[in-house]
Amino acid sequence: MLHAQEWLYQQSRHQHYSVGFARTDGEIEEAQRLRFKVFAEEMGARIPARAPGIDADIYDPHCQHLIVRDEQSGKVVGTYRILTPDAARKVGSYYSDNEFDLTRLDHMRPGMVEIGRSCIHQDYRTGAVIALLWGKLAEFMIRGGYRYLIGCASVGMADGGHNAANLFVQQLDDHLAPLEYRVFPRHALPFERLVTGQTAEVPPLLKGYLRAGAWICGDPAWDPDFNTADLPLLLPMERLNPRYAKHFMRA
């Protein structure tokens, strides 16, 4: 599903980047190739071979694909995919439904947007690309009148899952959602057995979500194909940190 919203595709003020929604199948494929490069080649995910060098699944045709392009090299260097409530109804679920029981969030589905497959090329992880993606995402949510943002924040498990377990435990006091917003993993990470007490390294993207006001909605799930611990996140737009929103809306 392609939405050629021209007001969302414009030259950014960030050096030589542009940001907007993919408008052609070719641009979507560029995003999928970047995802394969990051998730499969860099992180070692086992991605079904639908096509060589491409990460794609049944949700992609129903999503809007946000991309950041380096206009000097011509390459897509950052991407997000966005699943709206109407699109989720058409495909039959949110991606998060596969990893978590979202029953307690059912009443929120009419205004709930899901984001996922976020990745940035390893040569561009300086913060500017994340800022551009977040700026357009915030604009999309506000202009569309959507009330809730959900997604899974993935933490790599190359160390056996110890950092992911420590991270989850160390973030609970400040960021755990109220009981009425709790979800439950279908394939739970046994974090109690993996905790070591060492200070956790928080991925920049997750750090950004939490600073924006997102809640962690329950125990992490283990995704064996991507070998990640996935934390369920929920950001009600009314909780969006005003200073954070102001910063990214300038992007």
C-alpha cells in the first residue's frame, strides 16, 4: 500500500539527507535490502529466502515505509515501516501479535499505529538519521490523529542474552507500564536466569523511546530467528515528552 503524501517527502535541513515515505516498489525494495544487510548480514538473523538479499514478510505490502536517503551517494541509509489500524485490520493482526498477547490493548486498536523493522546503515549511526525518522514519525502520528504508538524494541543476544536481561530489570522501576497495559510474551525470554547485575548497555533507539515517554509493557520475548530479546513498548501520544517532541519536530 503506497501513499504518495508529498508533504511528507521533502529535502531535510540535515546536510545531504532526504526523508519521506517510499513512493514506488523500487524504493520499498531498497528499504528491504537495507533491512537484510543489517539484520541478516550484520546481526546474523535467519531470514526466509523470499528473494536474495531482501527482508520481506506478509506485513510489508500493508505498511508504509519511511526511508532516509543520502542524496550524495543515492543510498537508502535508514528505514521504518508503519502499520496503521486500518492496514492491521486488512492483514489480520499487528506484527506484535505474533510475539505478545495484546488482549489488554484491544480497546486501543482503532487508534494504534505499529512501528517496526527499524534499522540504520552502520556507517550512518550518528543520531541524525534517527532524528529524521522520528521527526517524520511524530508528524505522521499528529497529522493522522493517532493516539498510540506500539512496537518491539529489539536487543541483540550475541552475549547469550545477559545484557538484554540486565537492561529489562534495570529499566523496570522507571518505565514499566501500569497493569492495565501489560502484555504477555508468547515465547518468553528467561531473563531471571540471565541477569548478572552488570550495568546494561541501552541501544540508542530504545533509549530514545524511553526518553520520549514510552512504557515497557511486560516481560521480553525471545525471537529465535533474529536472535533478539524484544521489549514490548507503548507510547500514548499524550505522554510524549514535550521537549522531545519539539526537538524532533524540527527535523
